[in-house]
Amino acid sequence: MRVVVYVEGPSDQLAMEAILAGLIERRRADGVSIEFSGIGSRYGDCKTALVTRIPRQAVNILRNTTDTVVVVPDLYPRNKGFPHETAEQLIAGMNDAFDAALREKGVDDARMKERFRAYCFKHDLEALLLACPEQLRSRLGAHKLKRMWQTPVEDQDQDKPPKVVIEELFHAHGRTYANVIDAPSILRGASYREIAERCPECFKPFVEFLESCGSPSGDASYTP
């Protein structure tokens, strides 16, 4: 079984490969290949392309392969691609785009629908960095961090998303945040299961899916 997870850009891809390295290796031993792909800016705005193009392209991918396609954009900024304010609305919109493409192509296959999954980061990938403050503190070389964010981190204000908080933290310690380098470096030393418990609304369901997909019973093997 092959699972292809589409994310917005290279930093998201590298960060996910870093934090989920152990999970990816264990699932490979189970015969499940998990691959991440950052679509970048080749279609214009990353988020708009991810939430509109990939669900439609997924129909062709699923018709011609046995793959499972997963889409994981940032919730922030709101209303890109189609109107949405919440994670539920964003996920519903991606599922609607996939269903519309199925109808346009005359495909009526319930099993194909099971091989398309939509999730999101709330409000962006950097929420995961705020969920591992010890690794973040170590990356900054700081004795302690001034708490500048909400807990749980997925409750952080949409008008000041986690990435902005991270940028301010780096600036406060005389650094400039480089997402392609810093995000995977911070997450590589963290436990994805601990982060999932600290991000229960959006990240945990995604992790639970990766833990359980392809198992005979479909039951999650995830344990905190």
C-alpha cells in the first residue's frame, strides 16, 4: 500500500519526514509506504493549488493506481481556494471538490472515496513547533522561553498564527526563522505522539490515520 501525502511546500514536507520518521519506518515494515510531497509554488499560491487542484487530480491518481491520497494544507490564511473559516469547513471543501470531480468523470466507486483523505494543520505547521517547547528552546539556545502562545497550541489566535509567534520568538533571540531548516531540525528531536496529544483537534486524527491505514481491521494502533 502506498500513501501519498500532499502538503503546501518543502518546509512542510521536510518537517513531516522529520517528526514522523519512526512511524514511516514502522509502517514500511508493515508493507505501507508513506510519502510526502510539497507542491510548492508551481501552480501559483501553494494553499489555493493544494485545496483545489489536488482533490481533483486525486481522482485520476486513484483510478490508475491503488494509492491513497491525503491532502494536508494549513488552515491559515482563511478563505483561500474557497470560503472557509474553520478546519471543518476547509476539510469539507476539499472533500466536496473531490466528490465533484468524481461526478464530472462519471465515477461511482465507494472504495475510491475511502482512498482520499483531507486533514489540515491548525492554524499552520508551526503549531507543531509550539507543541514541543523544549526542542524549540534548544534550537534557540535559550535558557527558557517566554510563553507567547495559547495552550492547546491549536487554539492560537487565527489573526496571529503559530508561524508569526515562531518568527517573533526567533527575532527575540537574535535569529531569523528559516522554515525549511529550522522546522525539521526542531521536530526531529520530538515525539510525534506527544505532539499529537498536544494538538488533538487536527494533527492527532491525521497521525491516527497514518498509524492505522492498511491494517486488516482498520483499527488504529495509535497509543499516547
